[in-house]
Amino acid sequence: MGCHIPESIHLLIEKDCLEFPLIDVPFNPFMNSLYNRETLFKGYQPGIPESYADTPDQVIYRHYLKHGKEAADIKEI
């Protein structure tokens, strides 16, 4: 998921496999677990409110606000 597949392998698997493309977002959309507080608040320093601006939590939220709640390019099968 989210990796480059060599063309030779792609030709072998394209008929039977579903591919997850690389997505240009400022976070990992293919996490194998839920976010936790340590991950979301990485870089936050208590007592320094402006340090929250660069935490993954805020980066993801700003991306969400900029690009909207719903993606127009979602392909449903």
C-alpha cells in the first residue's frame, strides 16, 4: 500500500489485485494502527502554545480544512 511497484510485477498482479496509490498528503494514510496522543502531539511543548501549530494533529487538521471533508476523486467499486 502506497509504494512503487515495478512495471514487470504490476503487469502480473493488476488483474487480480487492488492497488493503493501513493497519495500526496502530509501524513501517512496507510497507518496500521490508530493515532495515539504521543503521535498526534509530537513536538508540542507544554507551556508553549505556539508549538502546537507544527504537531501532526494540527498539520492533518489544516490539510482537512484546506481540501474539504469529502474527496471528489474517490473511486468506489
